[in-house]
Amino acid sequence: MLKVLTLRPILAGMSRKPQQPPKRTKWHVYYKFAARREWVGEIEAADEREAIQIAAKEFKQPANKLVAVQRR
């Protein structure tokens, strides 16, 4: 009789639990001026970077001039 002691799963094809995609939240997007910012709109995205990319396309503004703040 063969006894195998291993810490790894025996089946190589065993996968981990499926990870759920990040939850999409609402973000307020502002346009940066010198010392102030102006509200542009609201975007639903998973994180700040994605919110800025979506807002740049939707509101036709340069992405480097936008700031996203998570809605409370």
C-alpha cells in the first residue's frame, strides 16, 4: 500500500474559489482648476483610475485634469 503525504492538492487541476469582480461604486468627478475644482458628473466604476478613464471619454475632458472622489 502506498501512502503519500503532501501539503499540495493531489489533483493538479483543482482551482481556487472563483474571485468575484470588484464591486462597482459611484464616484464624483471634478475638473481641476488652479486652486479649485468644478463638479463634472457622477460615474460608476470599480476604482478611482477606472472612474477617471470613463469620465475622460464620457465628458470629453483630459484625464490628467480630472479628480475622482468616492461618493459617500
